[in-house]
Amino acid sequence: MARLDHALQTLRALDDVAAGARNRGQPDPRALLLGALACIVTAVSFERHTVAALLPLALFPLALAIRAQLPWRLIKRTLMLAAPLVLMVGLFNPLLERETALLLGGVPVSAGWLSFVSILLRATVAVSTTLALVASTGMPVLCNAMTRLHVPQALSLQLWLLYRYLFALGAEASRMDTARQLRAGAQPRPSLATWGALLGQLLLRSVDRAQRLHQAMLARGFTGSLPSPALRWRMADSVFLAGWCSYFIAVRMLDLPTLLGQALLRGLT
Amino acid sequence: MNAGAVRLKGLRFDYPDGTPALRGVDLHISPGEGVAVIGANGAGKSTLLLQLNGLLLPTAGQVAIDELQVSRTTLAAIRQRVGYVFQDADDQLFMPSVEEDVAFGPRNQGLPPAEVQQRVQAALQQVGALHLATRAPWRLSGGEKRAVAIAGVLAMRPQVLVLDEPSAGLDPAARRRLIHLLQACVQTRVMATHDLDLVLDTCQRVVVMHQGAVQADGPAQQVLADAPLLARCGLEPPLSLSVRETSR
């Protein structure tokens, strides 16, 4: 349960960062969303053994994070949360692809290890880009941007409600677990039967809470569609999006790290 | 304010499992009147309140706000007229900042941005929370959350303000601010509460509910001084009246 609390705190902290970022002024959330999407698509589009050529993509989340003043520990915490899944996906590659792909300082490196590192890098780029995007806009603003980009209402609304209910569910689970711990005595871990009872109660209480939340929204005129305040697209947003898209195309078409390395070597010789 | 009359006629409501919650309630509340609905737990207070803006629809009988009857087809119009403040402010506040949360209702009403902004400012000013506009709702204290929840409803300019346990969980200072706020409201006010001292300070009229039916309906001072009636309905006279009685 401590992990759940931790994850929810991370989300709350992201909201705080987003509020600050919006107050300081950010590009239009649609530009940020499209830019982030372009970055992730570029990362995914590389051949599966690519490693070095992926590195320049980290510039985009880095720039967003710096602009939003996203604390480094939040990025680290979120990457750690995603790490088990990424490791599980990539861990079998070194076992399955054993042929040597390159020699690194005389040490043979198998194709499996290359694809494993590539998966790690792609996941890092994707997670940190998403994180920086949410930290720059905030989830409700992001959902509004999706609506304005004509993403089906069902999807943006689901995302928005999911985000809202996540906190309600997390708070409920946390309260129940605290109540259990206070009467757990010498049994710090719940038994299977206790887990069953807790989960059953959590489901019932969550449904009840979700109903109250929904009623509170209905009472303020919610009719099933998101309030979608107008956004203003400026020339600077076009420049932002065009600039980053050009950069992603360059990263994809040219192997920038190799070119940079060659240029440096030429300079040195 | 001339609009905001509430009329309940033969109102019955059964929960889906068949449990009767309201057993034929007749009530008329005049525009601008402050009415407290009191009663023991399970008396039907909250169920009654939820009928006023169609969050629950009657099993039988009628609910009308002015000439408009509450039904599935009139829900949008009814919810513009009746604002509902929930017992737990956390149920109500969910947008990333206070001002965006207060703007949620007016935006749903389809108002132009300038009008939304003006209403948000006015509502926050009215509840004394203008300084909280850019704060995140989950960072606020209980009293601040309650004030912002009320502002979120006031921004919709309702004719009827419905409040479920408005003083629950408030410290004395926040409770006093709430009393001043409610006293200054010109709308028709209907509140369900166990805080009978709050009732004395803010409502002219009291409706006592017991087992889903109205047991008494009259001036607050008179009803709340009727100790046998209150005892029958699982209630006690408010502390301020008891103290006054003792000091005589």
C-alpha cells in the first residue's frame, strides 16, 4: 500500500508542477501533445537494435522538464515505477539473440543485449516525455487539448474520469489499509482471507464513492462531455511544433551521434 | 429574489432494494426562505435533498422548482436553478486549481469565457476565498475546501441552494464564517444538518424528518424548543437553547 501512496503522491506532485508551469506560461497544450506524440513515434520507429541514434531524442523531454521545472527526483521516481515492466519486456532478449553484433573495446556484445538496451532507452524516452508533458500541462488541460484535437470524446473523457477516480480509489485503499494495520497486531502482512475482504470492501466503497463524485459533477451541470475552454494557438506554438518535428525528422534520417563523433574526430585530427 | 420556490407533493422514494426512504412528503418552501431539514441518521434527510435537483427521481409524487417539475427531461434546467453543496467537499473539488474548479459549473452552462471569469471572481469574493484562486484544491484546509465548494455552486447563480451537512468537520472559526456566508445568501436555502445551533443562526424554519416522513414543520425557535418532539425523533435541543433555558 505504501507503493500506492507513493504513486499517488507522485501524481499529486506532478499536478503541482503543472500548475506552476502553466502560471509561468507554456506553449499551447495541443502543440505540446503533438510534439510529445511525434517524439514517441520517432523513438518507436527505429530499428530494434538501434542504441546511439536514440540518444538525441532525450533532448525533447529534457527541454520540457527544464521549462516546467520538473524536479529530477520525480523523473527518477516515475522511471523506477515503470522499470519492472520494462525489464520484464526486455530481459529475455539477451537469452534469445546470442549472435555477436559488435565488439565494444574488444568485448563481444550480442544482438540481444543491444535490443535490451534499445528497449530501455525507448522506454526512458517515452516515459520521461509523457511525464514532462503532464508536468507541463496537467491532466485536465491535456484532456481538453485532446478534445480540441478531435480525439473521440469517449477516450479523453475516460482518461479524465480515470484520473479523477484514481485518487478516490487510492485514498479509499490507503484508509482501509491504515485501519487494518492499526488492528493487525503482530501480523504486518494481511492473510489471503483478509486480502479478499479488503478488496471486496474496496470495490463496494469505490463504487459508492464514484457515485458521489458523479452526482457532484451532475449537480454542476455535467452532461457527459468535458468542459472544453477555448485555447489560443499562436505563431510561437507553430514554431515550437515545426521546430521539434524537424528535429525528430533529422534524428530519424541522420545518425546524429555518429555524425557528431565523426565531426569531433575530424576536428581533433 | 422572487424565484426559487420549492414544492414537494406526495413525494415517495424507495431504494432499489425496496427500502422506503421517503413516505409521502408534502412541503412548500417560499423563495428566499432558509429551511433546515433535521432528523436522526436514516430519517431521509439526504434522500430528500437529492430529489431537489434530480440526483434521485421520485418513485411517486412530484418535486417542482417554481413552475418547473423535476423529471428526466428537465434535469438540465433544474440543475441551473438548484445548486447542491455536498457533505464531503472532496467529492466536489477535482479540477487542478480553485478557479478552474469554480469555473466548472459555469462552463457547463455554456457561458462565454469573460462571463465565466467574472462569475468565478464574484463567487470566490463572496465566500472570502479570492486569495485561494490559484491554489490546488487538495492543498486547502477543511474550511477553505467547504468555502470553495460553495463558491463552485454560487458561480452557477442558482435560485435554490441545497446544502448537505454544511458544518461537518469545520473548526469554530470556519463554522462562524460559514454562518455569516449563509446569512448573507439571498437564495432559497435548504440544508440537512445535525448542527442545530447552526440552524438557529441561519434558518427561519425547521422541518423534522422521522422514518421518511415529516414529523414537524414550523419556526426554528419553536420546533427546536420542543424537547419531547425532538426526543421522539432521536434528537436533542440545541446546546444554545438548553443553556438559555438553564440560565433562566
